[in-house]
Amino acid sequence: MAEENAPPPAGGEVGTAKKKLRLKVTRVEENKPRVRRRIFTSKPAVEPGGEGSPPVPEEKRVGAGRILQDLGQRAWGAAKGWNRNIWIGIGVTIGMMILLGVWQEWRKTVVRVRVQLNDVRLGDKPEVLVLYDFTERLAGLRRDYGRRLAPLRPQIREIERTLSLAKADAAGTAEKVRMVEQALGEESSKAKQVFEDYKTSVSKLWLEEAGMLDKEFDEKRTTFLGEVEERARALGLFYHPDEDEDLQQPEIAANEFRLALYRAPPSIRLPEQFGWIEAKLKGWHEFEKDWNARYKGLGTRAKQLRSPASTSLDLKQERVKIQSQELNKFRGDAQVIQKEIQDYEIRLKELKDREAQAKGPFEEDVNAIPEAFLCVRVPLDADVAPIVVDGKVAQAAPGTLRIVIRGKKDGQVAWVIRTLEPILHQKTEVIFRDTDFQPVSDWLETD
């Protein structure tokens, strides 16, 4: 390169020698990493007599705070030059905006839901659900589960009715056993009295006056039994007195009449009929007391007369034997009835278990309703939840929204459902109490 740019030689002639090409070859080493070249610049020289440039003042630094400060200063500087009318317009605009907000708040439609509960528990996060009308879905679930329970319900009702009748029969049989035991004790006491009277010979006095007393007793007893039977027939009661003459006693007839009243038609006034039989039985007891007094008077007179008496002790003993046989019969009937009651209870429990299994998924299907028909969900804070009628709530047709609160009552899942009925531009309040909640399992029992 130096030769190409060199001046021509002295003498004015250009040499004719060929130009030489010089190629610079750089040897390349394989797999050698590239190294970035670093460029070093020298620091500016410091002016004599100085120690470097002074620091930048705080007010001249650039940043977000500085930018906002500059913008604020410029805006304030521009605002100071505004006309008074502009400031008045700004004030009027702000006032109108405040009035508009107050007017909108005053005209807002709100339904405040309040709960006053003691027995119902709403869980850790209580809430009020606003759902679209789900009556058709609920009616469909009732129909579906009603078909499942249809074969079981008649059997359950029939066994419950039969079980009720069997328990009534058991109660009646137990009452008969009690009355026969009482009559047996009385007959045994009478037999002992007869044996004592047999030892005292009573002649005409005992035969005549005692016979008259017995006749009077039998007539009074027959009249009492006839009146009870006649009244039972007039009332249409299921009254069947015992055909055995020895068991046709006023106390037994009165108890049979009472038992018949427990299965009386609804039109019969039970207090009046119970009062009537008690009055009749009281009159009989008064007569019996007087009759016993007169009868004992005869015995006293017979003892005084020392007359031999002919009283049938064998008859009394025969009555005791008959009543013992009746007592054994009633006790056997009571055992048979009790066995039937146990069998009916076992069968009823099996049907109830099958009914519970058929009703089991109903609660789960009902719990899936809120997610499918949800409109809004409002938290229940301090037992109050405001439902603001705007957005989806305001867009829904009137009468198609339901307020639903879920909880637990007596260990069962219970809901309260009420139609959302807001009053336009007013704040209303709806209060729910324990009695408003209904167990979900009871919905299958309602039409």
C-alpha cells in the first residue's frame, strides 16, 4: 500500500514494475471459544483546580414523583387563571353528582332478609340463596319418588292399622284379665263367707228375706245391664257382653262399654258417654253398698237366731272354678295377641327400612337444585342479608324468584322457601323463624 501511494520517482517516469499483492492470513483454531473484545475509554480529564462535576440537585432529578409534581404545578397554575364562572360550574357539577347518588340510593329496591332462630343451625357460612322458580323440578322429584314408594305405602298403612287394632285388643284383654282376677278374688271371699254362714243355721228369715234381697239384686243388675246394652246399641258401638251369666256383672259391662267407646264413631261425644257410664256405675255401687249392708244385717239376725242356713257352698266354688278357667283363657289370648303384635312390629320395621332406602337419594337430588336454579348468592352477616333488586334479580319476571335458606332442624336437613316479592323503590324486611323451616324428608308426605 505504501508503494501504490508513493510519488513517482524523480525524472518524471512512472515505474513499470508490477504491483505486489500482500494477503494477511490469520490462522483459525478449531473449537476455540469466541472472546468479546472489551473497549476501554479513558476518563475525562479533571479541570485544574476542581475535584469533578457537582451532584445533581433533588429538584432537577427525573422520576415518577417529579413528573406528578410538575403536572400538579402546571395544572394549578392553569387553574389559577380560570374564570370564576368555571369554578361555579365545577361546584354545581359536583353537587349534582352527589344529589344523583343520594337519589339513586333512596330509590333503590332492597329486600332485607332477617333470621331469628333458636333451634335451627345454618352452618359455618350461612347464606341466602335467590333461586329461579324450581317448583316443577321439585314436583317432578315428588312424582318420581312417589312412584317408588307407591308399592310400600299401602302395606305400611295396613300393618299400622292392624297393629293399632291388635294393641287395642291387647289392652281389652288385659282389662278383662284384671276384672276376672278381681271377680275371682271377690268370689273367693264370698265362698269363705258362705262357708262361715253355712255353719250358722238360718231358717225362714234367711231363706225369705235373703231371697228377696237376691231377687232385688238380680233385678237391679239385669236393669243395669239392659240399660248399658240399650245405650250401646243406640250409639252404634261395637259392644258384645259376655254370654256367661256369671260374668254378666255391672263392673264388667261398664268396662266393656268403655272399651267400645274407644272405637266409637267420630260423631259421638265421648266425655258425655263416659260421664253417663260413671254415673250409672256410681248408682250401682251405692245400691250394692246398701244391699250389702242389709245382707249383712240378715246375717247378724241369723246369728242371733242361731237358725241353720242352707247356703250353696258348692255353687260358690263352682263360680270360682269357672272364673279361674276364664282367667286362664284370657291369659292365653293375651299371649297370642302379644306374639302377633311382635310379628307386626318386625314386619313394619322391615317396610320402614325399605321406605327409608327408597327415600334416601331424594335429599341429594334436592340439594342439587340450588346450583341449577341459582340467581344470586347473598352472605348472611349478623343474621341479616340484603337482596338488592338489580342485575339478574331485576331482570327476572315477577313471582319467579324464591328466597331459600338451608339449615338443620332436629338433626335433619331443613329448608325455608318463600317467594321474593319486592316493592319497587322501597326497602322491605322479611323475617324467618324456626317454625318456617321444614325438613326436606317431609316434602314427600305433602301433595
